[in-house]
Amino acid sequence: MGHTGTGPHGSSNDSELLNTYRWHETCAWCSEPTGRAGEDSIYIDDIGPWCEECYHKVRNAIDNTKTIELNNTITTLRKLCDESLEVIADIIDNWMPVTDKVKHLRQQLEELPHG
Ligand SMILES: [Zn+2]
């Protein structure tokens, strides 16, 4: 009685079959066998499967992307803040002389001879 090729050793044993899948599941990034299968497989959202090494790389890359986005947001906010401060500084710079001039004018008016 001959084997019909149900597994690498001609066995249909479930764990051996799973081992075969583990060997056949390759990483989406490096194409190396992930050594995982089924519920063991590593996915990020619906993307994968990943070997452990690539999973950590991808995970870090995603985290870095989030950090970069966050940094960009902070930079933008800081820039807006700086611009507002500049506008306020401008207003103060331009207002002070005006009020001084007004004071000076009023003083001159008060010093004018009345009558
Ligand atoms: Zn990989």
C-alpha cells in the first residue's frame, strides 16, 4: 500500500501537517519561513505574515512614523505659537510708540496757552 503524499513523511498527523505549514509560511517582507502557522502567525492589522525579526522592524517603523507625525504636529503648533507671539510682539512694538506719541501730543495740547 503506497502513500498518497498527505505530508512530508507520508503522515496526515495534524501536528506534522501544521509543522509543514510552519515551514511553508514565509515572511511578507524577507520571504524567509516564519516558523509559524495558523493562530501563531504574526499579522499587523491584515498585513503579514511576518517573521519575528521583520515584525519588530515593521512595528518600530510604524511607531517611528507615528512619532514623526506627532513631532510634525508639535512643530506646526510651535510655529503657529511663535508666529502668534511675533504678531503680539509686533503689536506691542507698534503700539507703544503710538501711545507715547498720543501722550506727547496730549501733553503739548495741555501746554498750549488756553483762551
Ligand atoms: Zn522576515
